[in-house]
Amino acid sequence: MFRKLQFTGVLSFGIIFYFFENFSKTYSGFLCLFLILLLGIPHGAIDHKIHQSISRNKNLFQYIITYLLTATGYIIWWIIDPAKALLIFILLSAYHFGQEFLEDKNLKVEKNKPAFFILWGSLILISPLLFSLDEVSDYLHIVTGYSFSNIPLEVSICIVLIIYLLAICHLVYLFVKKQIAKADLVGLIGFVVVNTALHLLLDFVIAFTIYFVLFHSLNAFRHQFSWLSERNKNYTIKKFIADLSVFALIAIFGIAIIIGLIRPSDMEALISIFFIMISLITLPHAVTLNQFYQFRKKSGNSLS
């Protein structure tokens, strides 16, 4: 049922964005940012509860300070060397997306080695980036000062094809070794087809927003709530929303204040700065979720 609703949502948002994009790129850009703020940012706002449930150190204040110091250190890195900060953000996001993806599918193949996280995360994020390099080069130039538009198209296509070929080989290997059922194989291929179609039919930022909100964030919400409710039978959706609301609102208002102080000159600058702000949260969030997935695996629990 959840999968049907998820793909129905993707289809619905895809159609809405298609018409918004044709009507006004400014409106579609604002809609993307709104959805990420409303549903994307909050999926990391429950990290403190996840940390307390898996760590011996229950000191919330210490965890928050560490979280903030990590984000502060990363913004300093963005200022000092934005190109390397961007590279780390892309690789970290690929790892994080790939880990969530494989964990969501319950593919415990060879202990889900990081190489597989990077592979599937690359198919989700890096391949579309390379495929849409002309489109996103302006964003990348704004945040790093470097031009990426001079990368030969043949190189980008070659890298994308290699990533897809490796992912297909991985799926075939899993199926032959009977580590995934036929239904799971079809589901995985379906996701790849849908994600690829989104990036072929829509702008990168729009396609990424749909994936980030309706796949990654919703899956993370489900994983987190499932884990917390397993450990506390009285834990409800209402309590879950209350627990994440405080830090979600702090993050949203913090991002809004920083962007208001910077005052980006146009939509491209706004989106570029916005994703830098997202990266500051992504780093400590990805660390927490990595610990969560590893802890859950060791405890013998599967994600439902």
C-alpha cells in the first residue's frame, strides 16, 4: 500500500511540476524549496531521538553541540575550499542515499558494503548530475567559482553508462545468487526507470526534489518511526511529529534567516545557497543515520 501511494505521489507531483515548469521556472523553483523545507528538512529533525535510542551516551545537550560544531566546521570548509566541500557533499549524499535505498529494500548483501551504497547512490544522484551538467553548471559555478560546463559530453555519458551497467550487473548477480526475489528485482528496476524518467522529463532540481521528498525522506520517516515505535509500544505518530517539530522549525527558520541576510540576487543563487545550507545538516545527519542502520543491523531487526 505504501509503495502504491509513493509512486502515485511521484506521478502526481511529476505532472504538477511539468505544468509549473512550463508556466514559470520561478514558481517551480519556489515550490521545490517549499517541499524540501516542509518534508525534506524534517526527516533529519528526529536525529536526537534516534541517537538516544542507539547510543550509551544519552546526553542530549552534548549531542546537539557536536551536531552544531560539525555543521559549523563544514561551513568553514565551504568558505575555505568550496570545490572540495562540494565534492564531499556529493559523495556523502550519494553514500547516504544509497544506504537508505538498500536498507529500505532490505538488501543485506555482503553486509551492505559501502561500495554498494556509493554505487546505488551514484545512480540516484551522480548520474543525473552528469546527465544534466549543462543545466546545473550555473549552480555549481555559483557555489564553487569553477566552471563545469567544459567537461566533454562524451565523458559524462561514459561515466553514466558505467554506473548504470554496474548497477544492472549487481542486480543480475543478486538475482542469480537468489539473494533477491523476482518481485524485489522488478521493484528495483521500476525505481530505476522512474528515477531516470523524472530526470529525462523534468529539470534536475525538480526531479531531485521529487526523489528527495517522496522517496528518500518518506522512507527515512518510515524507518525512524518503525524503530522508535518498536522500542516504545506507546509511541504514536502524534508523538513522532511532536519530537521532530522543534528541531525542524529551528532548522527551517535558521535557513530562512541566513538566506534573508545573504539576499540572493536570483532564483539560481537562491537554490545554490539553499543547498549549501542543506549540506550543513546533511553531514551530521548522515553520520547519525549510518550509526542507526549499523546498530539496527547488529540488533537483528529489519526495516518494515
